[in-house]
Amino acid sequence: MTLSLWRCHHRGMCYHYRSKRVEPVEFVREFQVQKNLDLYTDELMAPAKGYYPLDQVPVIRLDENGERELVALEWGFLPFWWKPSGQRTKRTGFQRKCVNAISEELESKPTYRAAFKSRRCLMPATEFLEPDLMFRLPEERLFAFAALWEEWKGPDGEVVQSCTMLTTAANAEVEPVNDRMPLVLTSEAQYARWLDPEIKTREPLKTAMQAIGDGVLLSRPLKKQD
């Protein structure tokens, strides 16, 4: 899948990110995860190739009791109402167009509107790709993309739980290569606010839904092994 093909569907696109291997205690300390830590494996948390669209990726969300749980979801959003039609019979074709969601349009887009109100989540990472550059925090510390998740049930009983990461206007480091970038969250206060089930509208999340500050991100050239 070439970058140009992805750009025809998205105004700014992150289609590859990575996470370095950290000790489970560090992951728990950063994200206050309380359930499903048996999913913390190298294969899910730090695959050698990183993460690409339609991969199973680690996601943190609230369970029915309001506790943070670790789950594995498909990267590529599939709304609960999706149905095959005409020549579009494969769900994966739709999902590939929904790897990212423009944060400024969440309340107006039918695809994401319901999930924004009640199914917000976090996608942990240590670096992300924009054209030919990988961006990260100092010391490769953990952070999370603001994200949404959804559950789709097919007529044959198939169940798909999926997610999408949000994008926002690029900061000073990313802007030279892309006018959009993932919505990066870096603190417990931001994580808690994004996951707060009492918040249903954009306004209380306004400060969290901005690009990470200028001068924070470091970059490195994309390498063959990336």
C-alpha cells in the first residue's frame, strides 16, 4: 500500500507506528491498566515490524465497571452499522479508509459520531511514521494516541472489534513533512480526561485535542528495518 493511495482517502495519514519493549510494570505505571494483563506479550506489545493497518494492536479502554483494560483490536475502524453493498463486499476495504479519523470532524461524521460519545480509548506507542521520518518522545518514553473503538456484528455471527487513531493539525516538528499528525497524549491527566465516560461532547476535550507542543518530539530517518 503506497503512501499516495492512503493520501487519496485522508488529509494526513499515519499508517505505521511502533512500540518498544518495556517491562510490564512500566506499562502499568504509565497507563494504570488493571485488567487483561495476560495479553502483555512481545507479539502484541512490541512486534518487530511495528503496527500496520488491519493488524491486531494493543488498546486501553474502560470496561463495564469503569476499570482500564488491555484489549487487542483491529486497526481500521468498522462502524456498527456497516453492511456490504454493491461491489464493496469486504469489510477490510472500508476499514483501510478508517485507520485515521480527523479529530475536528468527529461530531459530524456518522462513522465516528457514536463512538466519540462513549467508546474513546488509547493506543499505546513509542514512535510513529510521517513521510520518511519516525517521531518519538525523548528517551523513547511511552505515550498514547487518542483513539476510538467499535464493535461490529455480522449477519453470520462474526464479531469484529476495531479502532482508529485521531489526527490533528501538525506541530512544528511534523509540519515540514505533513500538515496532519496523530493526536498524542502524554500524561495521566490527559489519559483520564480522554477516557472519562461522563464527557460526551468535544468542548470539554478541547485542550486535549490539540497537537503536542512544539519542541517536544524528536525525529529520526526511516530505516530499512522499520
